[in-house]
Amino acid sequence: MFKKKKIIIIIIIRVCCIKAGEDFTDSKFGYGYGDDGNIYCHRSLIEWGDGYKSGDVVGVHLDMEKHTLRFSVNGHDHGIAFEKLQTQEDGGVDGYRLA
């Protein structure tokens, strides 16, 4: 009998530049949300939500005025995943993008 291999999908938000060989979420400016429901940042894994599966629509809500990042799945808001995101004024960050 074959064991089913678990595949983890992670949605990543990061600033434009990372060091060679560094994962997106190793940086203090990289954020991720896994299909397992965990969120990732600063080399940490935090148990957070219900996750998502194939066919789901995952929303990424980045509010640069409130400095928050939240996710939704199929229109259901999962709440604020990260807050106090750094910006140009306080951390030299030009902006964030999907990676």
C-alpha cells in the first residue's frame, strides 16, 4: 500500500529583496499562509486557521494604512494574521508583493 505524500502549499507575501539561499519566510519581512492553516514568519510556524484546499479561492488583504495582513478563504475572512507590518517610514520597506 502506498502512503499518500502530504503537499503543503504556502502563499507568500514579502518585500522585493531577500538573501540568496534564504526562504521567503526566513526574513523579518516575509509572511506566509499554508494550506495546513499555519502562518509563517521570521522562521516561525504559528498554528492559526483552518487552511485551504484545491479549488478554494484564497484572498490576501494587505492594508498598508493599518499595517495589517489578513487572509480569507472562499470569501470567509480568517481575521488578521499579522499586524504592525513595517513600511518605508519605519523600516525602509518600499512595499510588499506576492511571491
